[in-house]
Amino acid sequence: MSRAMQCQGCLPWRRWARLPWCLPGTRGTRSVSVCAAAVPAGGAGRSFLRRILGTSSISLPRGCVRYQGDSQENSAQPSSSHHAQSQLRKVAFSGAIKKHQKSLSAWFSHQPNEERQFGPSFSLDAVHVDPVIRESSLEEILKPSPGLTIQNQLQQPSRKVISLHSLFDVDACGRQVKNVVLYGTVGTGKSTLIKKMVVDWCHGRLPRFQLVIPFSCEDLSHSHAHVSLRRLVTKKYQHLRDVVPVLEASNLSVLFILNGLERLNLDFRLAGTELCCDPNEPVPPSAIVVNLLRKYLLPEASIIVTTRPSAVRRIPGKYVGRYAEICGFSDTNLQKLYFQMRLSQPGCSGEESQERRSAEQENLVEMLSRNLERHNQITAACFLPSYCWLVCTTLHFLYFTRTVPPSQTLTGIYTSFLRLNFSGEVLDSSDPTHISMMKYVAKTVGKLAYEGVMSRKTCFSEEDLRQCFEVEMKTESELNLLEVFRSDVFRFFLSPCVQPGKEHTFVFTIPAMQEYLAALYVVLGEKKTLVQRVGKELSEVLGKVSEDVAVVVNIISKVLPLRFLPVLFNLLKIFPRYFSRVGGKDRDTIAHTMAEELFKEEDYYNDDVLDQINSSILGVEGPMRHPDEAPDDEVFELFPIFMGGILSRRNRAILEQLGCSIKNLAAFEIAKAMKKTVIRKGRRGLPPSELMDYLFFLHEFQNERFTAEAVLSLRAVNLSSVKMTPLKCSVLASVMSTTSHEVEELNLTSCNLDSGSLRTLFPVLLRCKALHLQLNSLGSDACKEIRDLLLHDKCAVSSLRLANNPVGEQGARFLAEALAGNRSLTQLSLLHTSLGDPGAEAIAEHLAHNQHLQELNLGYNSLTDAAALRVVEVAKRHETLDKVHLYFNDISEDGKRALDSLRMDRDGVRALVFLTAGTDVSDYWSHILNVVQRNLPFWDRERVRQHLALLLQDLESSRSQTANPWRKAKFLRVESEASRETRCPSCKC
């Protein structure tokens, strides 16, 4: 495009204008010749000259000034004087630009709160991966918008890939590109890419441009006052106040960045936006943008514009040198690179040892990489860089959260994720309704999500989409909004299904997003019956009418005090109240939906929701399901949890910023209506995984009073076989800490606990009477925590079961110290804890100082005769201890007789060693066999068989010594039970 075409209406002015100019401080008069090439004529040209005359000589560009006159001083060394002025100017410019770079670097390197909340703050240089950018054309952009078909969504662009730093290279015709439009749908990383571009320039990695001036079109859209370009730049960037006045004449290579052009309504018609080439002339901000793109204002400046696809056509094609589309992480290798860089950052996993942290991070990256290689739904989802952020943030929440801050919830992650991507954006700035994008999504996509949850469906046909989006389209405005949604937002939430046999359906890009949007749809009150919808509208209309009529009635009643007027007045007030009450019934409906979905029995015995989220991201280890195999029923247990989380104060504040308002009164009434149902159903025995979901719901709800009342009804908490990750332990501790009541029983059997878990749960364990910690990984470090627990002055633990834990000798010493000082413990089970003789000796040594223990189980610990006798001797002198379990130890026949003699000396001490008691069957034979039966899957099979064989020999020997037929029958019965265990040592039945 020629210079004349760029500046229509401008006359090239290529003559030397010789102007007399008296400089202060000189003794003569000199004339200054100014080369005013391509300066507009007329009033604009005169104003340009006035600006030149109104500035110092330093601001004049070199080569445009010629010195003449009779001053001997000036004529002697004209070139050296001007060279010195030029050097001063360069130094001043350089200093100002360096300050500008420092300021921009500090601002654009600043991470949002969402980034810092779920891990350390990462710099763009550390974790940024450039998305794929493809060169496009106006013809492709202006094609008719495709329908909601799978084929259109799956089309892979075959356009040329271009790097960010090559956007301003010459085009295919060899012309220098000045204006670039960079467009992409929501979530493809436009804003992050621009931030990276600015940071690169600040660090010298974008040498093409000497000066970069970024603007947010959102900020410009909020300004309605006229302002000049010079004032606009210096107001935003004060360090450039000395550079801007000579920006046009300084020959600097300048780049303007206009981010989010869809926020501005630009009018490129001359009748709509007048021409302006004067950087000092106040005009509307939109006029500045238009004239910059026209190349009428600062024609040599380069401009890069970012926008959503729907707004690309607002810029006429003749003003655009290159179109480029951001295509996200369409390459799986980019996704892997992002995850590897993000999850491998130092400090990402908290204050753990370096080796353990590195191993955990490497394992996560490896599992995630394998899942991506399967090319399943998560690969399609992570096409958008924003979803990669969500995946990493969720993994950080699941794995690296050691203690949960009060405001950190899964619902909070998804709400913050939506704020990062939508942050109060309107769907279409040209639409008079200015509906927020998130509000539109909640009403349309939320409806689709809710109907899918209710019908237990995750895949949607094209007909489903049409019914959801097009069934109520009645006006031109609604159709326009739908068109914008299709081009800008649709792919963010819905993507083609990649599962075999479901290629012609759509699914939610991230499965949990369906449940979140369904919950938002319900909580916002969009799901209304016809009566509720009509009632709300009528109450608003009648309310306005009654206000107007009430004024008239009051005036008339003073003049003509008729009896019927007060009655009419009261009737007018009753109608809006009645319809408002009918319309407000949706809050009861919301509460009922939450309670019913939370305790839906068909979801019982599934993995808890945290494990479901984990498997959706990292995949399921083991063989994949065959395509012909019937799939499991869809589980939507996150749906009620998200409803509770959305009602929390923090999430409501964020949603308010997104245009989705939930009033305090509505949240209060929903909680009030739901309280009785939730507490009543929570009292009944829930399966462990469902109980974990219930606790997680209370944590997400973030209502301390509600949680306290719900937890107060939980007297027994059974979480056996639930994998208690640090996050789950923290959630349990957080929820249970809302009250101080004693818990009758806490069952944490087979929950993968360690010492860190016990530290997190310490306040809860203090208040538990019966504590089941069997089948965990509790070694000596954990026993140290248990020692501190039992020695605490507020400890209420009366029964402690540590069976099948690697306690060992050192752990036994810690527990022995606890026994000596504890005042609450009455039962202690150390069955199969690898104590050995030294561990048993340590316990016997400190047992004499205990005054409350009643039962001690030391079975299956490889104890010999000496250690067993030592324990029983101490127990014999104990005031309260009357039962010691010693079965499945290495006790000889002589040891058995010695123990039996000790028992006979004092009947109060019962040493449970064998199934016999002299010539009779032991009273505890069934107890011993039951313990063996419960623990068979976890014990060494060969050793169990040997011990059972010894028990059978002992039974046969005792049976042969008695002539009582009744006793012989009892022996035969016990022998048959023991023989069954011998034949099937690995069976639980």
C-alpha cells in the first residue's frame, strides 16, 4: 500500500520550509530549514509546524535541519554541535526506554492470584510453551459460520505454521507487514502469549522493535472522555513522557499492542470516525485505535491486535497485513512439554524431602504422559492451554496440598479457572443487552449439562445441541449472540467425542465441567417451573403497577375518604407478595435437588469423587476397556458437591464479577431448607466412599455453622479402605474441627496412612474413643506421633488397634513410653506388628507404670517363651489388665505349660495362647479363629499354615486326654473350623 493510499486526503509536502527562529542565548539570528516530508497540509500541517516551533531544537530529527546565518560561533562547528545534541537525545531516549522496560517487565511478569494460590509463582520464562500459530486469510474468516457438526469441529487446518517473532516478516508478495491480527477462541492463550511477547521484548529477545507500547482494549472501552494519543501513552506509561512528543520524528521502531479488540466497537467509516494524524489532538479512544490501524496516525508504527474470531471482521481487510490464528496445543508434544515443565518446578510439592518430591513429580508426569499417548478425551481437552492449567492446578490440589487453607476448594479451582478465562467479558459488546459471557453459558450450556446429569448422559448428539441452543431463538439479537457463541466459546466447553463408537457426539471438554455448569444452572435459579417463571414476572410487573396506583390511591383517599379505597390498596400489596412467594419456591427446589443428589443410593460403592477426578486425569492403570464391553453407569457425584461449593461466600463473590449473581439471602434460604434433610440422611450409615464424599461436600460448602450441626450427628466415622491422601486427611481434619464433641469410633483401617497423615489428623484423633488404624504403613515415625497423642492431656482414646503395621522394635519403645503416661487407654492391639522379643520386653518394662489398660494383644509377633512369660508376669501384677493375646507366636509346649500355670495362679489374667485350656476347649477359641480368618489375606500364607497345623495337633492331643463325650464333641467342632482355615488360608470366608 503506497503512502498516498495510506494517508488519504494528505498532500505530500516535500519542500524546505525556511523559517526565521531566534534561539535564546545566541547573539545572532539564524534560519532553520525543516524537511517536512509527508506532512499533511492545511490545518493539520500548520498545527504540525506549531508543534515543531514550540519545542526545543533537540527534538528535531537529524538531517532535517540546516544552519545558516551570520553567527560565527554557529557557522564554525555546526556538525559537531548537532552531533552532540543527537547523542544527548539518544542517551535520554535509551534511559527512558530502559525504565519503561523495567516497569513493563514487573507488571507483565506478575502472576494472578489464581496462579499463586495453588502453588509457587512461576515466571513466564520458566513454564511458558508457545501455542501453535497458523497463518490465515480473510476469506477463511469470512466463510459462513459452520453448523454444530462433528465434521466441522474435527477439520484440521492445513495452513502454514508461523512463529510469534515472524509475524511482522514480509508477506507472500514481499510487502512489509505493519498490522497483524492475532485471533483465537477463548482459552487458546492469546493474553498469555502477548504477556510473553512483552516480557521477551523487555529482556532483549525481540530486537525488531525499539519500543513496545501495550494497551488493553478493555481499559480503552471504559474511557469515554476524549484524549490524545500523547496523553494516553504518558498516562499509562509515565517513563515515556520525554519520548512521546517526538515519537513520530525519532525514527524509532515502535510496536503498539492492542489486546482484546472485541471489547471495542470500532467504526472505520469516515462518517463514523474522523481522520486524525495529530498525536496531540483529543479524540475518543476508539478513534485513536481506528486511525492507528488506518496508518493515518503514526504510519510507520507496527500494530498487533488480539481478538476473538467473531470480532475479526470489524477491521476492514485493507488495513490488515497478516491474519494469524492461535490454535493452542494441537500438538500432543506441546502438552507433554507444558506438563513436564509445570509439574517439575522446585517447590511444587510442598515441604517434602527432595528425593521424595522428585520421585512423586516424575511419577505424575509419567502417568499423565501415558494417558495423553492414548489419545483419549484429555488429549482433546488439553488442546486448549487453559485446560492444561486446570489439569496442573487440580493435580497440585490432589497431590501437593499438605494442609487445606479454609478457602481452597475444588469448586474454588473451577470458579477461579472461569474467572481467568472470562473475567467479566460480555458475549458481544455490540449487543445492547451486554449479557455477560458466563451468564449466557450458564443459561444455555448449563441447561445442556443439567439435562445430561439428570438423564445420566455425557455424550450429546447434534439434535441435543440444537434443542439446547436454538429452540428459544426468536429475535435477531438472540441469533447474533448464538453466532458469536459458536465461533468464540463453543469449543471451550464442548468437543467431539474420541471414544470408539461415539464419533458423532459431543462431550464436555473436561468431564467435571459438565457437573459444575449443571450446578451453576440450578443454583442460579435458571431451572424453574412455568408457575415459578410466570410468578416472578408477574410479581415484578404488579409490584411496579401497585407502586404507581398506591400513590394515586393515597391522594384520592385524602380528598374522598371512601371505605373501599383502603381495601383496594391492601389488595394491590397482596398480589406481588403472593406471586413473589410462588416464584421463590425455586430455593426449596434447589435445596431438595442438592440433598437428593448427594445421597443418591445408585451412586453408592463407587470410588469417592477425589479418586474419580484423579483417574479422569491420570487414567486408569491396567488394561483399557474393550470397545464392545458395556460401560459402567455414569456417576455424577460432583454435581451436588459443586452446588454446595458455589454457594460459599468466596465463590459467590467471584461469580458476581462474572455476571452471575447469587444473593446472600438466597444462599441462606437454600442452606436453611437443606439442613434438616442433609443432617437426617447423614446420620444413617453411609459406605466409606460416600461418607468421604459427604465430608468433602461439607468442606466445599464453606458454611461453618451448617457443617458443625452436620458433624455433631456423626458419632461413628467409618472410612476404612478409603485411600486417605494428604488432601483427604486435611479435609477430614478441617470438617471435624468445626466441633469439639467426642467421636465414638473412627475407623481408618487400610487407608494408606503414614506419619504425616497422623500429624494432620492429630486434633481429630484426640477426640476419638475407639481408633482403628490397622493395615496401614505406620512405622516407628508414626509410633512417635501416636506416643505424643496418647500422652496428650486431652486424649480420649480408650481403644487403639494397630494390627498389621510395621511398628518394629523402635516403634514398640515409643508405644511403651505412651503406655506409662497414658490415662485413657483400656485396649491396645499390636497383632502382627513385628515387635519381636525386644519390643515385647520394652512394653513389659513400662507396663507396670500403667493403671488403666485392660486388654493387650501381642499375637503373631515372633515372641519366644521368655518374652511371653515376662509379659504375663507383669500382667499378673497389673491392677486392671486381665487379657493378654499371645497366639501365633513361637511358644513351645514348655512355654505353654508355664503360661498356663501362671494363669491358674491368678484367674484374673487370661493368656490367650492356644485353642485349648488343659483338657477343655478354650473359651476364646472362636475369637482366635475369627482374628485369624479376618487377617488371612494379609499374613504370610506358609507361616499361617504352620501355626494352624500346630493348633490342630494341640487340639487332637487334648481331645485324646479327655473321656468326656461332650468335650470330645466340642474338640471335633473346633478341629473342623481350624481344618477349614488350613485348607483355605487365603480365603476371607
